[in-house]
Amino acid sequence: MGCDIHLFSEVKRNGKWEPAVPFVLSEWWYETIIDDEVCNYGTDEYRTRKKQLQDMSQEEFTENYGDDPRVCWEYYLDRALGQRNYCFFAILADVRNGRGFAGISTGDGFNPIAEPRGVPEDASMEVKRENDYWNCDGHSHSYLTLKELLKYDWEQVTVHRGIISEKEYARMLGTNSSTPMNWCGKTYGPDIEQICLSDMYDLIKGKFRRDPNKEYVTEFEWEETYREAVGA
């Protein structure tokens, strides 16, 4: 089960919070509206209704759907941070902090900047509208100031933990690398055997008896600064 993050930046102008840059209509802004009208996807009825909404003028859109919570909008931060970086999620709002799907350990975790604070009462109408759009699918709402982000100690070090394959560990040994490129939280299967790191080393060096019907994996730990973990 994946988890996404939606980020918005606001600036205070004339005593009122507003988006730092405007929201734009999603390419699929009309999907929820069509779903509510019970137009089955791929049918002639669906295609006809889709074209009607796509061809709508700006004036017609504003009059009919300008404040409709079903309309999907996009913000540039969502586009820039489209990939799921759970380390970043953990630092910002303590989400999946040191654990993955089903609570699997992925490391020692991070010291979050702050625990989730909710959506501020004086947030802009656009941000509140987006919050309403996601409804119960949204969670761990919070906000942070630019001062907090800049003041935060991004040079703290955390320990990651994960399962790597024989091939990945061999690559690391061959390149003198201390950080895996490919890893997962956990892996299962009748042909998979997890062995300790020293046995994996011996396996690669030909000193560990290999079962040709088995695929070998091992648990590995490595360190990163918070800055490195979020890709900054």
C-alpha cells in the first residue's frame, strides 16, 4: 500500500494567507463529477460527457464548477515532488517513520520537525478546498514555516535497514559502496533464503555452500544524513 504527500506553499499578503503561486486545473479535473453522474468509464455516454466538460469555456466552468469540491486541482509542489520519498514524509509529519507497509522496520527513523498540527484555521480557501477534495483519504495534516525548515538540522544521521539480494551485495563489494541501490523492507517465498551478512560475504566468495534452488538475500544497515535521505 503506497502513501502520497500533497504539499502547498502559502504567503501572507495584506494579512491573509494565499497560495504562493496559483493552482491549475488537473488534466482529469472532471473525473469525480462524471463518476457522480454514474457514467460508466469507456461508454459512449462517458465520452460524450467528458467532451462536454473539456470543451467548456472558462466562464461556464467558473459559473458551474468554480467552487465545486469535486473538481481536482494541482499545485506545482505536487508535480515537483511526485515521487514517494518516505524519509521526507517522516521528517515533515512523522509518517511511516522507520517502518514500511504492515509495520515492517526500514530503519531507526527520523526526528520529525514537528508532530502533525492539522490544517490551520486561517489557511487559504484553495488549500481548504483541496483538503475537502481528499476527504477521509487524507491524513496526518500539518503545516510548517519556512523558518522551521531552514532552522532544522538536516545533518543529523539516521540508520536505514533493508533486505538486499546477493547480486546487490556483490555490486557493493565490487564498487566499494556502503549504500545499496536496490533494497526492500522484506521479501518472502519458498525459494528465498535469508542469511546473515557474513554468510552472504562467504557465499559471494565461494566459501558458503550454495543450494542451486535457492535465491539468497540478507539484511543490511547503512547510514545517511537527513539531507542525503531526502535527496537534497
